[in-house]
Amino acid sequence: MGCGIPLFVIKWESFVAVGVSKQDIREQIWDHMESQNLADFPRPVHHRIPNFKGSYLACQSIKDLDVFARTQEVKVDPDKPLEGVRLLALQSKKTLLVPTPRLRTGLFNKITPPPGATKDILRKCATSQGVRNCSVPIGLDSRVLVDLVVVGSVAVSEKGWRIGKGEGYADLEYAMMVSMGAVSNETPVVTIVHDCQVVDIPEELLEEHDITVDYILTPTRVIATGCKRPQPMGITWSKISWEMMEKIPVLRSLLRPRAAGWEGCHPPG
């Protein structure tokens, strides 16, 4: 599908030297989706994981992935374009875990539809309102083993490189799941995007805490990236500020066992 994104988003190589950044790529994607009316509610999509026309169709393709068929527990971000995947997980009677908003009160909420829920009720449970009203918190001491991770993206490459909206929550959530043993390097990661969000991303922009994706689902394509880059091995504490520790109490809970074993080391900050 031709998207008409400006040349310097497609032909990155000649621009790496002049300082293409993740934010440059985000701004181009957001601007393009708005100007071409590809975006869907909520708008404008700037500073968001953008919802797009055709997101529900793109989500349906996950049913054809073996990794989804085998999944018992799936973690799906609360972003609007992933609503269709959350619904499919509930309809398939899989355990659906959704990160708590900005990780303020914990890491996960488990979506718990009422007994005998109809399709309409399940559809409501898959929305942001349902995440708030039809869920229970999952503690760090809970035995959670996530079989599949579904994340939103602003941009992604066919090699599996991913750029989020710039706040780092998806990367941090993944790192926290590693720290609590909920995922491994073999746990597949899927993202759902519009075709125009699939662009070339210079590998030079990737950082050690960035997660990569194994499958990209768009309204017209299913892309297996074959990405071999290792996923983050846990929380990069040197990247965690005291301000983040104050805002995200669950980080402090994860830090305590580590701090007890540190000798002559300093906590993050």
C-alpha cells in the first residue's frame, strides 16, 4: 500500500549522519497520519500510540498466528488500536493482562469479565473503561507466565526495530516482567500498526533497553521479522531516576531485593 510518506522517512541512510532521531520519526508518522486522515479516535494522534482506520481489521490477523493459538496468558497494552486483540483474547478465554496506567498502582491488571458475559459485554471489557472497571490487580508475588506480549508502536521496521511514543513505558513494562520471571527472550512480541508506520529505522537509534518485535500486523500484511536482536535482560537501573521511583512504586518493590545484595554500589539516580 502506498502511503506517500516523505522521502527522508523511507530513505534513511543519507540522513543518519545529519542527526535523524527517534523523535524525528515520530513527528513524521504523526503528521502524516493526521494530514492523510489515516488517524482515528482519539485525535490528534501526536504524543500517542496512534489509533488508525483499519486497526480492528489488523487485529484480526493475530488469530492466524500459531503463537496466539498456543497462548494461555497474553499481555496487551491498553492502547486504543489494540482493543481488537484484547477482545479476541477474552473471546478465546485466554488470561488477559493489561498494564496499569503509567504503572502508578502496580504492573498488571487482570481483566475479569462477569460470568456468562455476552459478546457485547466482552467488547466493553476490552475498552479502556473495561480495563478500569472489569479488572483486578496482580501483585508482583503472583505466579505469572506471559506467553505473548502485544505492544503498540509509533513506528516499526521490517527488521523488528520499534519506536514508541517516547515515554518508555512499554520497554519498562517488559523489563519488569523479565525481572519477575514472567517473560523470557523467547516470548514472542507482536505489534499492530498502520501500513504507513512500517518504515526503515537506523539500527544506530536502538538502545539496550529497547524491545524489538517478532510480528507486525497491519490492515494488509502479516510480517514475521525474524529479529535476532536479544530482548532487554531486565531493568537498566542506571536509566531509572529517583523521580521515576517516586512515580512508579512497583519499581521500589523490585529494587529492594537487589539493594539488599548490593555491596558498595549506589541505587539509581
